[in-house]
Amino acid sequence: MEDLSSKITAGLSRLSEVYKVLLWEQAKKLKLSPIQIQILNFITYHKQELCNVSYLAKEFNVTKPTISDAIRVLVNKKLLIKDFSSEDSRSYTLMLSLKGRAIVNETENFANPIKEQLNNISEEDFNILYKTITRLIYQLNRSGVLTVQRMCFGCKFYKANGEQHYCNLLEKELLDSEIKLDCPEFIETN
């Protein structure tokens, strides 16, 4: 008989496929690739210093040439703007153009079919699911499988006391449901 962890892994694989299918459908409508949509969405919600080729390659676990190619297309389509304002003239960060912002507005809800199904789960199960997902992501990061994470557990502002979470930046206790997967104030612990 198959063990439960194998069944959960298979289930997560299926959910990943659903996400990919939804992303591909959205990409085809807009004549973009899924990685191009992901880059546009990432740039929308993250600090500009994270919006460069090196960081994006790490974020999406692809090579720098793959990211560079995607960026070249997005710049040519006038969806992204390269900002060369650093001291190194070869280095740049990326910003969305107005046209890029319009595309992001069209793509933001591509995962709604998944969200709609999550609304059918009881609040207790929903909270347990979120707690499990946050722990799994953190453990995969710590074991080196997931290279980038900006969640509370790895942040210098986070403090745990048993099962209780505390954010020193916000100066408040956090519920499991308040643990952020992608905090804009994240600073990695040393």
C-alpha cells in the first residue's frame, strides 16, 4: 500500500500541473510565455533591487540566459523598462511600463479557478493547509531544494516561542494564517 507522503506528493504534483495549465492559457491569450508573465508579476510586487537578471534567475530557478531572453522580449514589446541608474553601466534593474502594468492587470487572476475551489474548504482545514504549506516551503528551502524564500520563518524579525510566532518589526504576535510567504520587509537571518 502506498504511504501517505507519496500520495500527498502526487497530489501536490497534480496541483502544480493545474497551475501550469492556467498560466499557459493566460500566456497564450497575451502572446507571452509563462516565464514572461511570472517576471511581470514579480516586478509588480517586489522591491526594485530584486528586479534584476541575477535575482530573477534565482527566484524562478532558471539560468540567467533564460531570464535575459525573456527580458529582451518584454523590453522589445515595451512591457518592461531597463533602469541603468547604478554606478555599473552594465547593470540594470527592471520596471514595468504602463503597457506592462496593463498586462499585469489582465493576468493577476489567472489562478482564480484554484482560489474558487479553496473557498469550499472548512476554515479549520484551510488554516491547517496553510500552516502545512508554509512549513513545507521553509523546510524545502532549508534543505536546499527551494533556493529562494522570503517568508517569516527565515527572517531576522521573526521569533518563535514553541508554536507561537512573533514579528519584531510589526511588534506583534502572528497567527499561523498571518505568516507571510513573500514579505516585502524580509531580511534573511545570518
